[in-house]
Amino acid sequence: MAIAINGSGTVTGVSVGGLPDGIVDNDTIANTTIAVGKLAAGVNTITELDQWRLHTTVASSDRTIDANWERNDTAGFEKIGTGMSESSGIFSFPSTGKWKIFFHSAFAKSNSAVRYVGGQIHYTIDNSSYTPFAQAYGNLFNDGTSCWGDYATECIVDVTDVSQCKVKFRISAATTIDFIGTSTENYTYAIFTRLGDT
């Protein structure tokens, strides 16, 4: 078939692979032209991203955060994909893959020095035995007023079975302290990002 350009500028008669190398470059491809399914093998896109937070302050010295979680519902946030599910502080993954888990907490105590304040990410591969995968700690000194601090930790896990691989978050301190939560901002919160396939 002969190559032809019709009145609207459409080109016909070009076979697949018929254009010489270099005639089409990145700048000439529309942003929405290439579907995810057409990406080269090994190229991953973020298919899952979710963020949960403590919506009510918890006073504790050592416990798993097993209540008062909510998905971020502040205008401007939107999860990607199905998102995590949570029950009594246990988070379940929507799909297998390599996942990054980030945990942050803000804490406060009035008129008291606190030797250590921290949190841990606990992970299980058998839906039973949890292992601390990451921890972070800070402390407070007594300056005669209400003192604030924070910590953050993260880890990467290989979720091979969504029915068995789960995660939960634990907080601890040398004495009872307020781990801050609110329904309008992120103080104590977790971010879950699927990085790629298992």
C-alpha cells in the first residue's frame, strides 16, 4: 500500500515498524498515549498508596495502637488503588508485592522529663507471630511547660500472601505520655506504598 496523507493530516499506508529509528521521540508522544500495560518489562508504577492516622490522642506507656485509626479524609488527599484495611489496629494489604511502611508519631508531656519515647512497626508473615521490623525513639526534657517531640521510622516488607502478612504499630515510653491524634491533621500516622512486585 502506498503511503498517503489525507485532508485531515492522517497518514495511512505505514506498516508496523516502518518508521526509521529516531523519527519519533519522547517530546512528540502525547502524555496519555502509552498505557501502563505497554511499559517495558521491569518498569513499575505506584499502584497502591494509602495514609492512615490516629484521630484521637492516646495516653500510654506501652501498647499496640489498636483503636482510633482513620484513613486520611482531609481535602487534597486521595489514595491510589484499593488501599489498606484495618481492624483493631491490624492492617491488611490489598495485594502482594514489595511495600514501604512509614510510621510517625508526635508526643507531648507537661512538666516532666521522659527518658525515652518511641514506636515500632511490627510485621507478621503468618498472621500470628509479629516481629519488630523498625523502631525509633526520642525523649523529652522538663523545661517547666508542655514539651513536644516526634519520631519516625520505616521499613520495606515483602508481602507474599495477603491473608498471612499483616502489620501493626506499637508505642512505648518511660512513663505514660500523650501520643497525639487528631481527625484534621497528621500527627501520629502511617503511610503505605507498594513499590513493585514480589
